[in-house]
Amino acid sequence: MVFAPDTEIALRSVVNLINSAANGEEQLSTPGDLDRFLAAEGFTGSRTRDAAELASVHRLRSRLAALWLADEDTAVETVNRLLSEARALPQLVKHDQWDWHLHATTPDAPLADRMSTEAAMALVDVIRSKEMDRLLVCAAEDCDAVVLDLSRNRSKRYCDTGNCANRAHVAAYRARKAAS
């Protein structure tokens, strides 16, 4: 484990949010799509379930995608801005199946504020640990999905959105066979 469990969970949620628009495929087109995404990610708290809420999540997704590729100084500025905009006040909480973990917003805060704060708090750990190099873009030439490399040997290069790793391995095998 590279980070605290709640940090890794939040980072995986960020990856899933960013990748919900990977390769030109919008997976969060409707409030219903957002409902399913949030249920799969375990997000709780108040919801408006309207187009404005969905639009705010889309804006957040764009900000997080840009942050994923940012240098450390830019990432720090963005994380601080996200925390400030949400009026974050970190506190330990325990709810549902989750043991003690950090929340920095109230359950009735707007969804995008709760999501951005979760992401920002996780990215604080990434930045403080000098682990920004674990935030990658898929190595497949035809894929723009992001990758979170939590492997011990820092070897993860392909996303989990499709068959990118398998396609690359098959192509490499065929190239080796053709060369011999």
C-alpha cells in the first residue's frame, strides 16, 4: 500500500471520474448515469439530481484531468483552490461500512464540492509524498485515459478502461514473431 486506504480509494474514484470521458466516450450524459457512477464509487450525501449538478461534476472532471497532468507547483495551486472553494474543514468521520477517514465537507454540501474535496485531500497526500509520477496517462497510442500506478515497482502503464495492455502485448508479440 502506497497511501492510506481512504487516499487510495479517493484516487481511484478520481481516475474513474476522469476516465468517464476517456477516448471521446461520455459515460455521464444524464443525471441517471451520475447516480450509477456515485453508487459504484460509494459517494453519499445530499443530491439535487438535476442538470446543474451534472454540469458541475463535468466541470470538476475537467479540472481534475488537467491536474492529473500538471507539474507539482500547478497541482498545489489547484488543490489549494479546490479546498478553498469548498470551504474545506478536515475532520475524522465513520459512516456506513467505512472506518475512520477524513471528510472535509458536510454531507449536505453540493456534490461537486464533496467530490472535489475528496479528490483534493487525496492529492494532498500524493503531493506531500512526492509521488506525482504515479499519475499517468495510458501508454496505448490510441487511448487518453488516465492511470494511477500504485504498484510497488511503478510498472503500471496501461489503463483499466479497456484492453489497452492486452492489445499492446499482442502487438509486441506479433512484432517479435514477424521479426524472427
